[in-house]
Amino acid sequence: MPKLIKGAEIVNDERWKAPQPDAETVSEGVICTLAQWQALDDKAGSAVQLEPGDDVHSLLPHLQEIELIAVNFPVFTDGRGFSYARELRENGYQGELRAVGAFIRDQLHYLSRVGFDAFQLEDESQLEAAIKSLEDFSVHYQASISHPLPLFRRRS
Amino acid sequence: MYVYDDYDQRIVDQRVTQFRDQTRRYLDGQLTEEQFLPLRLQNGLYVQRLAPMMRIAVPYGLLNSAQLRKLAHITRHYDKGYAHVTTRQNFQLNWPQLEEVPDILEELANVQMHAIQTSGNCIRNTTSDEFAGVARDEIEDPRPYCEIIRQWSTFHPEFAFLPRKFKIAVCGSLEDRATIHSHDIGVELVPNEEGVIGFKVLAGGGLGRTPMIASVITEWIEKRHLLTYLEAILRVYNLHGRRDNKFKARIKILVKAMGVEAFREAVEKEWLTLKDGPSTLPEDAIEQAKSFFTDPAYETIDGSSAEAALAAQAERDPIFGNWLKRNTVEHRIPGYQAVTLSLKRTGDAPGDVSDRQLELIADLADKYSFGQARTTHQQNMVLADVRQQDLYALWQELQAAGLATANIGYLTDIIACPGGDYCSLANAKSLPVAEAIQARFDDLDYIYDLGPLELNISGCMNACGHHHIGQIGILGVDKKGEEFYQVSLGGNQYKDASLGKILGPSFKQDDMPEVIEKILSTYVDLRTEEESFLDTYKRVGITPFKERVYAKAD
Ligand code: SF4
């Protein structure tokens, strides 16, 4: 059962299991790959994991039905997931947006600002310390999902 | 200039705390080398041939005297007593200790400075015209927009892990002194047909291994759309820029691969979701940014009598007159002039400035130029607001400090990267080549006769020394483990920007002054009375130069 940071706490994820890309049918409680998800007839309550290079746009018509979108960071320096998150939130996605993979705690603050609200770090022993990184900065210049008003609008 | 409020201060202070903790975790072994790498890079720290090297941001090249004194202190206390002005208008330290970098950042934060995003695959320091606000050909002062971009790009959460580094330059004048055509994004203040000033936005320029001139993405957008438009470009790049090959990862490659039309379409599509969103600039935000760049307390001076007095001084002291002609430019306010301090004295590495010189420049800025100074992408410094009646006294002080070499814009005002003496990526040294050329052409009358000429040197393909846009460009190359130099001609950094063409096979270091001599004598022989080096080159092409340089000795 993977551990996550959610709402600045460590929780056990009892609901979802990691994707099984080779499975022909997706069992209940398993996160779909994008291809598996696209093949679902009923997308209500579904969960899907995006990989770098996946096209976010196919999710957009179904954002109200999806329960979980996980975004994988196979290497922490690949920043595409940051744009996926923001695009999903900008288009009205309200469900759980979870970062998974090799991202590091020093990215948590940025990840939360672009709209992630759950973080599944590879190294679970880091979770406790990582929570602190969510609060690395208390002021931000630009508009983001977590703080939609840019500083220039609050100043003037 | 821009002054921090509590928000800005909190941001840089929290950055220091964050990086102190990251450095501690790295030294404790909690962060791997690979994980620490982008974190330290985004704080300006990279590990080089001899020591870590640290880049300190000078947003669009503007500094006050307190900041200059702090830099002098930092170079003396944490380094070897000198700093280097880079082609992004930043300062670079060559010998800091990794363990001390958090302390250096804290010292910088105390004077409203930082090293944020001066390296790494993120949005770098925005650069601009060193004569912004004082140039006579200015359409509008670009600095408020540079500051708006600085704030927007600082810790932008979406764009901190881009495929590659990303550089933005802003220009607000008729002549482009910010080389916007060789930037990932170039922004130009221009009027539309109704005369309303907005922005023209270019993308996909760059030097490096595959040099390209930027393409126009939009001819004109309203000012309020600046940030949302930049975000749309950045997002297209972040999503689609190549990440599989470091050498193909810059936005120029993406623009080329997609074609400008398709790239523009993708940007416009992305823009639809961002346009008029929260990042749209309200009028008062622009006014607020502008309020930091109002005129200093200029005196009302009778321009013509000040000019006459200056001309008389120049006549009496021709050495002063010469400096006046070469190293100062006219100012939009009568009775004032902008002065370039040459960091290109023969024997000093181009762009190097010592702790004492920094302190002197701080004093001179206080005495003569409203307490401010600037760095230039040609690796010099500027005092932008000097009364004409003070120029003689200023010149004497500069001369005593080795800052008055009267070569600004001429052959020996060489742009050079740190090269093989410092940089671990280098194929060859750049500094000894610069010095050998400066030493060979030490006759000022000869270099003036050659007219304005830009000679740029890079130690490798990364082109930090901007060799492609030098009228004469020199590139260090590796030939079976030996250092060689390739020469190109005809580069041009201004509005009709062009890239240099390679002359032919490369040369040994010792031969370089001779090669340059031959190129110059070809020009002198072929030019018509009014022609600059570039004019002649454009008219006659590369062949005559080639023939002369590669001619077999009889
Ligand atoms: S051009 Fe090459 S050698 Fe010169 S500073 Fe840049 S990376 Fe180093």
C-alpha cells in the first residue's frame, strides 16, 4: 500500500494500485495507462496515469468523471508533468492530481503550485521531511493554481 | 531602479534558507550528486575545471553603489579579489567554496541581490540595453518590462525544469543593443499602425552549436498580454521541446522542426486558454513597475554651452578628447552623457574587474551618476547619467584605475568567454587569444582607422562569447587533443542580424594575431572611403579574405 503526502499529511492509499501496462483488462482499483483509459467505456470514477509525452487533451472532455489523475516523473528533471498539471486544473479538473515517480522533495513546492495535491515519493522514508518542503516559500510572484492572484494584483 | 518591498525580500531570504538546507543535505549525503545538480545550478553554482564557479544575477544589468561595494567585499572575502562580467550582464566568481555559497547568497540578499536561475534549465536573467532610459533613439524604456519579466520568471513553478536553458532579452529602441535576435525569446517595444506601443515577440534565436536568428511569432500584442503570451510560448516549449538530446533541446530546434507557422499556431492555441487570465497585466501594475524607473534629479543645463566647454577641454587634451569620442555616448537630457568604463585593458581578461575597481566604480557612481551603474553584454560597465561638466574629472579618475582604455566598440573591445583557463567545457583557451590580439593591435590610431569592429571569442560551441555574431568570430575547437581556432566573418548583432560565415580550416593559437592582421589588411585594401568592415565584407564576400589568409608564403 503506497504512502502519500496529501493535505500536508502522510496517508496510506487504500484505494488505488499502480498501473499494469501489460494487463488486457484493468481490474477494479488499478490505475489505467492512458491507452487503457481511452478504451474504457465508462469513465466515471476512473483513474489514469500520464507519462511524459502523453497527450493531455484527450482527457479534457472527461475531467468531471475522473477520480484520480496520476502524473509520472520517470526522471525528476523532465518537467512536462508541471505543464500537464496546470493545463488539467485550468480546464477545470477537481479530482485528485497525484505526482508519482522520481521527483524529489525539493520540487514539492513547485508541484503543489501547479495543482498537484498528492505526492507519492519513491523513497517513502523521505515523506516526513518532505512535508516541510511544501512550505519553502510563503510569497510568490506569479499566478498559479494554488495562488491564482499574482503578486502584482495584490500589491497594486 | 527597482527597490525590493517586504515581499521581494522575503522571497530572496527564503531562498537562502532553502539553499542552505539543500547544501547541508548534499554534504550529509542525503541528496545525490545528480539531485543536487539542478538545485545548485538554479542558484548560480556550477562546478568547473578548477573550482566551483558562481554566477550572480544583475537583472538587466542595473546595480547601485551599495551592491557594487557588496560585490567587492564578496570577491575579497570569498574569492580572489576579482569578478567577471558575463555576456548576460551577470557577475561571475571563479573561486568560491561550495560550503560558503549559502553565506554568499545571504550577503547578496542583504543588498537585494541573488543568484536565482543564473544557470540550469530554466528562465535565465533577462537582459536589456545598457543605455535603457537614457538613449536618444529609445521608443520606450524597456526596464519596467524587464522587471515584470524578472518577477514572473522567478521561481515560475511550471517552467523550472525545461528541456534546456531559456534566455529572454528586451529592447526598447530603434537600434537593438540587446541582441534580441539571438535569444530564445526576444521582446521589442514597437508602435502598431495607430501608434500605440506594444510588443513584437520573437522566438527561436540562439547561438551555440546550431546558431539561428529568431523568427517573429507576433508582430504586435497589447502590453497587458505580455506575460500570458510568454507563458504560451514557454508551455509549448516545455511540452514539445526535445529532451532526448541535449544538443537539440533549445527552443530554436523546436521552432525549426515545427516550422514557424505551426509553432505560431500552437502558441496561439495555448494562448487562448491563458489570455485575459490572472497573469494579464492591469494598467496599474505596469504603472507601478514604471514608477521605479523615473528620471533621477537631472539638472536643467544649457546644453550648447556645456558642449562648447567640453569641446574646448577635448581640444586642450587630445587624450581626453579621444576617450570622450570613443567611450561616451549622447544622452537624451541636454548637458549629460553616458560613459562606458572599458574592462578591456590589454593584460586583463576581458570583463574582469577587481575588488578595488568595483569600489571605485561605486564611489564614482555616487559622485557622478546618481549612485547607479550598469553592466553590458559586451562585458564593460556604464555610468549612464554623467554631467558633461564632470566628464574630465571622471576621466582622470578612470584613467588612474585602468578603466579608461579608449576602445569601446573597436577591435580590442573583445568579447571573450572564460574559456579553457576556467571552463571545463572548453575546447580551447580564449583569454590568451584575446590578449595576444590586444597586444598585437595596441596602436590606437590603427584601430580607430579600422572603424567600429566587433571581435568575439568563444572557447567552445556553447558560444558564451557570442562568436557567431561577431563581425570577426573566433571559436576554440579541438583537433585530436590540440587547441585550434576557427574564424568566421560577417556576423552582426543588430536589427539586421546575421551569423558569421566560416573562413576555412582552423589555426593554431600562435598564428591568430597574424590571421587577424591579414583579415584586417584585406579590409583596409578593399574598402571604399565610407565603408565599415561589415559593409566591405557584404560587398566583396568572403573570398578575398580567404585568399589572403590562406595564401601560400612565397
Ligand atoms: S563558450 Fe564554452 S568554453 Fe566558453 S564559457 Fe561557454 S561553455 Fe565554457
